[in-house]
Amino acid sequence: MKEIVCKLLIIGAGPGGYICAIRAGQLGVDTVIVEMTKAGGTCLNVGCIPSKALIHAAEEFDKVRHMTSPNALGITVEAPKLDLAQTIRWKDGIVGRLNSGVLGLLRKAKVKIVHGRARFRDGKTVEVETETGTQVIRAETVVIATGSEPVALPSLPFGGAVLSSTEALSLASVPKTLAVVGGGYIGLELGTAFAKMGAQVTVVEALAQILPQYDAELVKPIAKRLNELGVHVMTGAKAKAYSGEALVIETASGKEERIAAGKVLVTIGRKPRTEGWGLEELDLDRVGRFIRIDERCRTSMRGVYAIGDVTGEPMLAHRAMAQGEMVAEIVAGRKRAWDKRAIPAVCFTDPEIVTAGLSPDEARAQGYEVRVGLFPFNANGRAMTTQSEDGFVRTVARADTNLVLGLQAVGAGVSELSSAFSLALEMGARLEDIAGTIHAHPTRSEGLQEAALKALGHALHI
């Protein structure tokens, strides 16, 4: 088999890798991308997209299930049934369409796609084990975009009834009992979905609060909803073992308990995928488990870049995409650098959480005196008419200049506010800019304007 020689070689066709390849191809860079499974990476195949499909199906089923008795809307139906196998087929169909779409975009950009497992010989040469043998690829510039993978507990290795998020997204039936180990966003997103589909769910979190990356004010509506769904949340508890369809835990008081669990979903975090592709052949500086990069995603080796989850937190697909686009333009000779004021983050629980920039506590910890404005959705007409009044929008701004430092919201559908949040921060908005922008009525987005008005001292609707 002949060697392939190219200008740019990308290892991994996840969100960061395929965006980097597409943009490089658009700019006329001779590009090769290597992927050992399916284009789209974790996000498209076993993460963001399939989980949101499952969450949507669970929400629809839960809505219909609550229409079997008299209700405020006056809509009643017969008891619904859920065919999870069909739901999974629908979800897989969406994944397949998007996967094919990514491949089509790569081909349109004239990117050469090599399917197989890559392994570095050195900083410029990679061997790929393909179905037809070993393919050697030499490149001027290399981008490492190998992504991340679920972290397992030594006492609860994946297999059988112990699932990672990957296996949970392909179950053929709803488990009667489900224990979720880890109360972060992945565990609560999937745990909430299965609770809505009829599973009896218990969440086991080692820390004192679920969703520990968010402040208690944002988490409170989530905890309330979990209680309404019958989800049992145990904080300060540690999972010890799985035996006889029961999860053995140590409670906050130090007692041992057994929780009924036909399935156990372990979601304690993700780790960078740094094994199996020849990292040891490269002289790369590290930050803990992650590859160290600078403001242009350059590693410590000349001509070697790294993007996405393998470079550290936040492990978000849109961060990887932005990095990938930037690196492609740098390789093409353009001047670019990483200078993002904020990367929005969304938790697709019920209700949803969206954040961008600094929370009030984070801003104060950095020495700022702040103005905080909070507008509750129970004073928002759109929220009332959609029966989803829990939650709020919050603005955080400097007290001296009113420069917006952070924006947060919790509520139904607030993920769609993420673009407004990040745009406001990127453009250097002040409270007066947001308050003076006309927001469409009736929409949830009015909550953003009202929160800014609240921080300025003259809210109109509360």
C-alpha cells in the first residue's frame, strides 16, 4: 500500500476533528482525517445527539401519561404505552442521518477519509490499521482530536448490568429499577429520562449536592422536579459494589445500604482518550491527564496541535468545534488565536440549565463588586401559558460599569437562550444594552431583559 502524504492530518473525526477538516478543505489545504469508528465522535454517535433524542421521547411520553386523568388543559387520553425498542430505532435513524451528513461534508470539502485505528510512529508519521492492511500517512501538520471516554469505577467495572452512558442509550426496554452513580449532568439527564419512562430511579452522589458544578440557586428547581418524578436522591453517598440486582452503597452517615437496581448507570465523569494511539512516541507536555496547549492549540511539539476533550475542560462539543475551525485557519496561513470571553454550557435536565461567564460567587471571588438581577419565570407570560413556571434568568454585572460578567438561567427550554448569553458576553454588553434591546413578547427571552432591568433597579414585571 502506498504512503499518503498530506499537508494536514487529523486524528479523530469527532466535532473538533471533522470541523477542522471541513474548514481546512474549504481553504484548499490538502487534508486527511482518520477515524476508527464513525464520523461525529462521541457527541453525534453516543452522546449529545442520541441522549437529547431519548430525553425528548421521555418528555413526550411523560406529557401524555399525565393526560390520562382530568387536567388544566382539558385534554384526556387513554393510558399510553412506550415501545423503547422503536424509540431507539428512531434515535439511531437520526444519528445515521447526521453521520452520513458529516461524511458528505468532508467529501464536499475534498478531505480524504481513512477508516481505521491510528498510531503515531513520530510527530509527522502515523500508521493506520485499516480493513485492507496498514496505511502509512505522513503530514506536515498533525491535529490530535481523540476525544474522551467514560470513567469506570474499580468496584463497578462496565459490563452486564453496569452501564456507561453508551450502553444506556441503546437499552431495548426500560429497567424497572435504575441506580445512577454520579449526580452530574450526564447522570441526571439520563436518570430523569428513564424516570419519565417509568423506571424507579435512585441517584447516588458522593458530594453534598447534585450538579456540583452549578450553584445551589440554579440546582434547586432540578431537585424539586426530581422529587416530583419520584427520583430518590442520595448525596454524600458512595457506591461500593453491585450484587444480586442491588447496588451496595455507603450512606453519608457511614451505614451500608442496598438499593434495588436492575441496571446501574455509572456517570462519574469522562477522561481524555490518550491510550492506544502512540502518545508515548510523542514528546508532549501534559497538564495532569490532558495535553497542554497554548492560545492557538499548539502543543509542545512543532507542527502538532491538539483540540477538544483531550486538551481539558470544559469538555464540550462546541468548544472543540471552535478550536478546530481556528486551527484549520492557522494551518492555512491566517492569523487566529483563542480569545473567547465565554463558552456557554447547557444541562439538559428538567428544567434545563444554561450558563455563560461568571456566577455571582465566581465574580466576587475574582474581586468584583457585582450587581445581580434575577427574574422568575412565574412572572413570565410565555412560561405560564406553557405550564412551565419554575426557574429564572439571572444577570451578573460589575457594579461600577454594569459590564455583564455572566448570565445564567434555569427553566424549560432555556438552552435556546445560550446564543443570546454568549453573544452578549462576546460583544462586551452592559446591563443597559440588554435592557434597551426590544425582546419579542410573549417569549421566555423577555426574562433576560427583565433580569437586566432588575439589576439596574427598575424591573417592570415584578
